[in-house]
Amino acid sequence: MTEEFKKAWLITGICGQDGSWFADYLLELGYTNIHGIVRRSATFNTQNIDHIFNKLKLYHGDLTDPMNIHNIIAKVKPDYIVNFAAQSHVKVSHDLENYTFQVNTLGILNILQSVRSLGLEKTCRVYHASTSEMYGNQTDGKELLNEDSPMQPVSIYGISKKAAQEVCNMYRDAYGMFIVSSVLFNHEGSRRGHTFVTQKIADYVGKYYDTCNKFKSDHQTSFPLQPLQLGNLNARRDWGDAKDYVRAVYLMLKSTKPQNYVIATGETHSVREFVELAFKEIGIEMEWIGQGVDEVGVEKNNKKHILVQVNPKYYRDIDIECLIGNASKAKKELGWEPNVTFKELVKYMVKSSINRIG
């Protein structure tokens, strides 16, 4: 084993989608010294890392507790820190404004302060995950957003992340630290949280498929599944595969110069398209009837059967109508390309939900 593969990695948010995929990727590459920070919970929240649990060194921690973070970094003495921890739900951020800033902005500040105070600023490389929500409504889809595009976030989540990225920029420039921060456009997969719209759709389609099969074998009961409740069906996003994106993160940390990057597919698709493709995976063609809050999605061959309803409860205070990214810098300098198409992503998520539910 080379010295490189003995180096210590510390991953925050290791139980989440990105953190768990990144840990998997490091193990595949041959790294063995992998540490992760896990938030204490009354219920088990380690399902994304249960398959590699014994290969990781885990610590209870919280980014809002600076002494706790300092002590963990002092103990691990990491060569790399990868910060995926966040309060990342946009709508929830408006209900938990102060907490969102504590985790997303002060969290990375706590990490960087600890690295400096422990004298690791010249030996420890740091990655911080930013978000396309920082751009706000800067494009209608005709212009692709890159590293130089203006940012005017329209949510507490986006604002907190923009502030965090500015902290990273300042620490890199002021103290000569190796800090990279990348705008990760929407990235999804089978480990996506179940309150996020893509997983919510995939879960519903999986339940619908399972319920239909049970319903066919038991005609004594009425169809028990209520319609899927969604917000803005016309919102468009640049959706990629999370496993593709964590690969880009690794390449950034192994590059010679710390820079910020945009990671995206360069395509944009609506929530409506995601729904249609997801149902198509189980053989259902959809049709839309009505407009605005009265719009419903029905099965084309059975218009009485409502599959989707619009619910204003899921509207954002200020919505972003379109996000689409330009990852040409990452492609040129890092040699990164996305491997999974939008259609493949939807298919994979629906299949995973069916298998999980079944």
C-alpha cells in the first residue's frame, strides 16, 4: 500500500447521500483510513453506511458545536476534510433560519478555525459543498451558469451557502490553505432523503407499483393509495447522479491548485418530466388536466384515476424556475464527465424504490 492510501479522510455528513457515496468511492480506490462524523439521533440514521460500518471510524458530532469539531479534528489529524454536512432542505430552511445558518455557515467556519488553530493549514486539504441554489433566478435556461455567473440567492438555504462559500474563499486567499468549494447542481440517487422531490416521486411510484400488484390479488378492498402531492410542476432543474458528483469532488481535492468548480450535466428538466418518466417505468402513461393549483395528473387510460395533485403547501416562498449549469471548467481541468443520463437516473431511482418497498 502506498503512503497516499494510508492518509486520513474526515467526512462530515457521512450518513447522508453524498457522504456515504464518497466513503464508498474512497474504499473502492483503496483508502483504509476513513473517519466520519455522525449526528446523535434517537433512531438509527446509519442505513446508508451500514454495509461499510466496520470499515469506518465514526464519531458523534455536530457542526454547531465548535469544541466538539475541534476535538475530533485534533484526534484524527486528517489529511483531507470533506464537508457534506448541511441543513439542505430549501423549504425547511425558512422554518429553521437560525439553525440553517449555524450548520451551513458557522459549521464550515468552525472546521476552518480548528484546522488553523491545530497547525494543519498547510497539510490538510478541505472540500466544502456549495449549491446551485446560490444563483437564484439568474437564467431561464438559455444561459448556462458557471463559476463566474452572478449569485442572488432567494432562500435562507441559498444565502447561508453563499456566505459559507465566501468564508472558504477568504480562508484560502488569506491563509494559503488548500480549500475547494464546488457548486453541485441537483444530484440524486437511491440514497436521496425521502422529503426531497425526486425521491418523493420515486417512492410514490414504487408504492403505487406494489399497491397495484396487491390490489389485483385482493378485489375486496378499495384502492388505498392517495394521490402524490407536489408543488411547482414546472420548476426545472439540472439533475445528475450523486455518484458521478462525488467522483468530481475527489478530483478537485487531488488537483494541484485549489479552485472553485461548477458540477452539472448541462441539461434541464421539469418536475413534470420527472413524474412522467417515473410512471413510464412501471408502464403508465400520464395525462395532465386543469391548470395551476387545480391541475392533476391522471392515468391516460383511466382518467378517473388521479395520480398527482398540486398542493400549494409545497410551494416555496420564492421559487427558482430554472437551474442549469456549465461544467466546462471541470471537464477541461479535472477531466470530469457525467456518466449517467437523466433518463437513466429516473429509471435507477424508481427501480431502487420498488426493490426497497418490495
